[in-house]
Amino acid sequence: MIRSELIQKIADENPHLYQRDVEKIVNTIFEEITDAMARGDRVELRGFGAFSVKKRDGRTGRNPRTGESVAVEEKHVPFFKTGKLLRDRLNGA
């Protein structure tokens, strides 16, 4: 599902809301999650999962074309851990 499909589904299930309002709500939620992660905070949505940021240390990599060693800088990557309810639903429990 993509963002526009999510917005359309929420708007269809809530006919008392304007689609532009639903779009603002969805965009605000995603912006808040992104902003919290950018600050290094953890975002937990009970029953769904938790978003966090993990740090990857710098290392020496290798250029696959030339075989030459390349320095890869330290970086931060997003990480998602599923919640128990989501895991159970995916596994048919």
C-alpha cells in the first residue's frame, strides 16, 4: 500500500472527513515519526511495531568493480521491529 492508497482508504471509511483533511493527518503523522527518528528518539505504535535508529560504525569496504579498498563512513539507519500483535496476525495466530 502506498501513501495515496492509505489516504483514500481512510477517507472512504470516514465519509464525514474531507479527503484534504485526511491527507493532512496522514502527512502529519509521517512527519512526526520522521522528526522523532531524526532526533534519535524511538517511536512505538502499540500492536504494530517500533521505529528506531541504529548506528553503523565506519568500516573498510571494497569497490566491486576494481577490488580497491574504500572507506565507508559511520552512518545511522532506520530500523523497524514488529509488534507482537502484527507478528501474530502475519503468522495466522
